[in-house]
Amino acid sequence: MLMPGRTKAEEARRRAQDEFAKVKKREAKVLSDREKARNARLEKTARLRDLRLEKEAADREAAERLAADKAERDAARKEKGQSGRRKSAGTPAPDPAAD
């Protein structure tokens, strides 16, 4: 519908500009939605990375504790084993049944 005081060219230009503004608005919303999704994905990735690093640190500490405990047990066994053994005089005692 032709507005009073406007030519067909002016009216066509106005409609084209209105359509262009609608398209720009839709594109801006799509880009905004994409940016929000990207940010959410980055936040999730960062959170999961932090959890993984935290777990790896806890696993490393647990492995170090286990290794230290094992070393202590081995040292205690070694020490106990050496002090509990009899020392030989160097030559075996003669066997009385061998005569």
C-alpha cells in the first residue's frame, strides 16, 4: 500500500530497509545464541579440566603415600630380618652321626 506523499521507489526502499533490519536483528540473535552456547561449552570444559587436575593430584598423592608406606614396611622387614637371624661362626658344627 502506497503511503501518501511517497513514490513507489521510496516505498520499496522503506520495505527493503525494514526487511534488512529484521534480518540483521535475527542474525544478531543467532550470533548471541551461538556465543552463549560457546561460553557455556568453554565453562564446562574448564570445570571438567579442573576436576580432572584435582583428581590427578589426589591420585598422585595417594600413590606417593602408598610408595612411602611400602618403603617403610620393606625397611622394617629388612631390619627385623637381619636382627632376628643367627650369625654363623664361620665353620659348621661337626655332624655327630657322621662318625
